[in-house]
Amino acid sequence: MRFRKPQQGWAKMTLGISVLFAIGVFVSFALTGSPLRGAVGGIVIIAAGIWEWRTKRKDEIRAERLEAEAEANEQKRRR
């Protein structure tokens, strides 16, 4: 049984969007005179983005592992 490296398409893109949104929050709060609130908000958004990224990566890895196992079982059955 051979496992492939999992794809990172959507998970990586959503993490990037979270980082961009966090930067936007920080800049907007900093321009209004509350850089500390912006930093805290940005950190919370980045933490949520990382959590979501890790969750999606685990789901992708699990799905690909199950797919590889099903494929291996199918090949064994054909023999």
C-alpha cells in the first residue's frame, strides 16, 4: 500500500485569506487609533485560520488514506 502526499489546495488558500483578513483588521484598527485591539483581533483571526487549516489538512489526509486503502482492497479482491 502506497500513500500519496496530500493535496493542499483549499486548506492553504483559506489560511492565506485568514492572514490577509487579519492584516486588514490590524491596519483598520491601527488607523483609527487602536493598534492594540487590532493586534489582538488579528491574532485571534490568525489562530482561527490555523485551526481551520489543521482541521482541513487532517480531513484531507484521512480521506486520501481511506481512498488508498479502498483501492488496495479492490486490487487484492481482483487477484
